[in-house]
Amino acid sequence: MLTSTLLPSRTIAPAGRVVITDTSSPAAFRQALAYVTRSVPAGVDVVAVTSRSPVLDAKLARRVRKVRARLRDDVTATALAEATGDRLTVVLGSECELTSTWWSGVQDAARQRPCRVTDLGGGGTHVLVHPPGVVGRATGEITISASLIVKDEERVLAECLSAIAPFVDEIVVYDTGSTDRTVQIARAHGVAVVQGYWNEHFGDARNRALEHCTGDWVIHVDADEVAQGDPAALRSLLEHEVADLLHVPVVSTSWSGGQGGAETRPLRIFRRTASRWAGALHEHLVPADPARSLVRSTAVAPLRLMHSGYQATAMHEKDKHSRNLAVAHAAVGALEVGADGADVVWCDYGRALMSAGRIEEALDAFAQVKDIAVNSAAVLQAGRCAVACLEQVGRYHEAEGWWELMAGHGESGGALATSRARVELARGDLEAAERWLSSAVPGRDLWGVEDDPAEAEHLRVRLDEAHGRHRDALERLVRLAVTAPESVPLSGLLRYTAQAQAPLSEVLGRMSTHFVAKSLREAVALDTDQAERWLRALHEAAPSEAGPVVAGNVVAARGALAQAMTWSLLARERGLVDCCALRAFGQQEWRPLQDRCLAWGVLREVFSEAEAARSLAEAVSSMTPAERQTLARRLGELGLSPVQGTAPAAVATDG
């Protein structure tokens, strides 16, 4: 029923639209549609929003415009999207009770602003009457908060705070016990700092941070995320948004400074008073009032978060595997029989076990998700991980049950076909793999993220390789390096180039600047000879570029003396003295002292470094006569002058 409070009257467009959401039983939905079509004027547009396929009689079908929501959870948000144009728009749940004069009451209520009517702007002609459980935006200028929980984030926090600042009116940093400069860095940025505590529960920590936020909207950001996007566009969107939650693209980069990687779209922007956090690990938003539900927007925020936290270095340095596993294990242990959200908790535990390399235990945890299978997001996350684990341990036949379950929970057909192709390829059935790949039509997943075409293309590369078509495999991989550079590892490109017996110059001529920059970082982690081969080719192709020379010195410092000498000379020719491989070579205490002395000898005589001369003299003074004689011979082989005390005559005198 509609109740009213007095407000100045406003002009309402005579035409209208009634949007009815399929939020109860099919019978109640049809009954609501029939009643509305009988009780509103002929000029009123009647819209039915449903995720099902209801059967309507012919008369009703002619009068009602049907709009299909992809999932049941999307019904209300899809309905809210219909509240556009210059019409009085009413959104009703199919369970609403209506009187015989309800339409007249709606128009009067729109002028007087009842509790279930919210002004959407546009000169007072866009009016939304909410169904139960939906809260519209408040009028007036909105405010936005950024909320972070942190611990020992001095390496990344400054960049994060600087990037998010243009998007928000305030930043709240909740510290859970840092021992580094995290708190000082936050305060230097002028943000609100709360020194709190950690209780092995991410949801609790985020709620404690939320208590200190004052904005109408909150953006949840992690310290290892850097915001990109359009601050003005975000504010404009939120000023007119009628939903409670917005998806934000989060890109997990594979290297520092990377602009590509695996993308997800979690719910990261939410109405502060409508939401709270739940979950110990991989926490999620739930209604602050259990009696109502949260509405997800169909829009994607004009904001992107570049996430570096899953890079191998970050995971190792902060031991995130162990931390996540401890949190997830504690959450599973606290589960009560039949508890809501148990599949989410088991999914988090399985992912933590998988990340820690405990594959069989992870599969047991994912089996718990499969048995419960209520939360679609948990089912899809668990299913993707479980299939990967089954492939790893060779239990291919068990993947079928997961694929069937995932299909029923919104996984795209393209993603399922690609997953099947990967398993068939691992099983060795190349024909089946090709059949599935041919049917892998890209779609969107539960979060609205498009299937990555590069994933299927990488499988085609592997199929070409399995068939012995090495030139085709290389050509396909080179095209991928151009179109999706983040997906192609340097090690793979080098391997396929060698298999095809192709010159590196042929490959290099087609590489983008982005791929080359990425390859420099990857090269330093490769085998020394393999990395040097790539870096030499880069240097020969672009001798004026400093990047290959710097990376070459990093690689050569752990190689042979001749490699260190070559790259050091190239560095010094360009004035890059600080990255000298020979100097790093001489400082490595794990190397034999004789080898280090040779590096110092070159630095002393060729590059006139006084510090190297002192290091060499100190080393010689501690040597036995035989060691001095050996060093003198090796210096001579390099065309270097002997150090005082290493000449053969001097050795004889000492004897």
C-alpha cells in the first residue's frame, strides 16, 4: 500500500509505465500482470521482468512487454533500468497488494512524495515507486568514501592513496597492526587513520573500517590496488544510481606496472548504510538490514583497479598463502550445521588449499560446495578451480559433474567449451579438443566479464604443437603476443621459436612495445643463456634502447665472467654505471674468490675503479702462495697486469 507525506506538487507526465518484477511464484506473477493491465489506462506501458519463461495467455501477451533478466538475482536491477524517459514509472514486486484505485493513488503520491517514491531527477517527471526491499537514492549531492584495511603496506600504499584520492571525498585507512612505515605514509597523505587490530577475519576488519566512513557511497580498495578511470563520470553515475551495489573491474597484473591480466568484476562500490561485510576470507557484502535485500546495478563503474597483490613476489614476500589458509581453515571450523553461506566458506577454503599446493584436500573442500550448491558465484569459482585440480591429478572423468552444475549456475557456454577442450587436450584426445574449441563461442560470465578469447587461442597453439605444426603454433603465438601480450610468457615464445627453428629477428619485428617491456622483467627470471639470447636480440634490434642493456647486466651478473664483461662494457658505453654486472659479480660471496678477483681486476684496469683495486689487494693479501700464482696466471690470460704480490717471481721469493 502507498502512504504519503506532503511535498510541493509537481507536474507528472500523463503517460506512465508499470514494471512488474517476477519476485514470487509464477502464478502470483501472472495474477499481478493481469490485475495491472485491467486497472491502468490503455496508454500505460506494462513491462514484465523475469528470469524465467512464463506462459501468458494471448490477451495478456499482446498487452505486456517482456524483458528477460539473465539470472533471478538480476530481476530487480533490470527492472530499475526501465525507469527512464519522461514517464511516471512504477516498479512493483509481483507480491505487492494493490487496491482498485491504486493507479490514481500513485499519481497523487508522486506529487506528494510518499515513502516508497523517490525522485530520479529530470524536472520531477521521473518517479520510481519502489517494491518492498528497494531503497532509492537520496536527493542532493552525494559523498563518497574510500575504505582500506592495511598491514605492512609501505611498498604500495602511497601509490594507492594518490590514485584513489580524485574519486572520493574521504579516505579511511584501518591499520591492523603494521610494524613498518604504513601508518606514517597514510598520515602523510592526510587521510583518516584508525589504528585497530586483526582477529583473523577480513569481514570483521572491513566492518570496523566501515564504522569510520561517512560517505553516502563507499569504495572498497586494497592497498595493492591502483585506481584508474573518470572521477567525474563515477560521481555522476552514483548521483543517479538507484541500486545499492556496483561492480568494479579489477585487473590482476602479472608484473609491476602491467596494464593487463585476469579481470574480475566484484562488487566494490556500495551504499554505506545499506550494506555490511560478511565472510572471513574473500569477504562479501550483505544487507545491513536482514529484512531487505541489496540490489545490484546493471551498470559497471567507470573505475578500474589494477591489482598487484597476486604477483608471485607479493604472494611470497607477505606469505599470503599461509595467511589465507589459516583464515579459511578457521572459518570452516566455525561453521554450524546448515549455516547459510556454507558453500561460500568451503569455496574459500578450497581455493586457499589449492593455492598452497594441497590439491587433494582442495578437491575435498570443493566437493562440499558441490553438495550445497546454493550460491552461484561460489559454485562457479569452485567449479573452475576443481576442474583445474582434477586435470592436474589426472582425474579427468570427474570434471563432467562440475560442468553440468556450472552450466546451471550461469557459466557461459564459451567458457564451458574451452574448459572441456583443455581437459580433452590433457587427456590426449586431440579430435575432441578441436571439436569443443570449434564450439567455444565467447559469452559473458556471471559477473558480466567477457570470456577471454586468448584462452581458447592458447589451446589452439598447443594443438598445433601436438600435431607437429610448429610453424603454425609459432605464428598463432606471435599473433597472441600482439593482441594479448599479457597472456604470452617470454619462456613460451622462446620455446616455440626454437621448435620452429625460426630466427628471433623474425619474431622481434612484430612485437609491441608493451610486450618488449614485459619481456625485460620476465627475462631476469629465466635461465641465463636463454635470457641472454633474447636480450642480445633486443639490443641488436634497438641498440639505442637502455632497457635490454640494464636487463642484460642483471642476467649476466649471475652468469659467467665473459658475459658479465660484455654487458658491463655495453652499460658503461651508455653511461649506465650503476647497473654494472662486473661489480655485482665481484660482490657475490657465493662465488669462488679467484673468480671475484678477476672481476675486480677488470674493473681496476679497464674501468679504473679504485674500490675494485682495494678489494683485489685485500683478497690477494689473504691468499696462499699457490693461490696467488694461479691468480697471476688467470689475470694474464685476460691480458691484465698482475697485482703486487701475485707475480711468479714474488711468489718464489715468498717461498
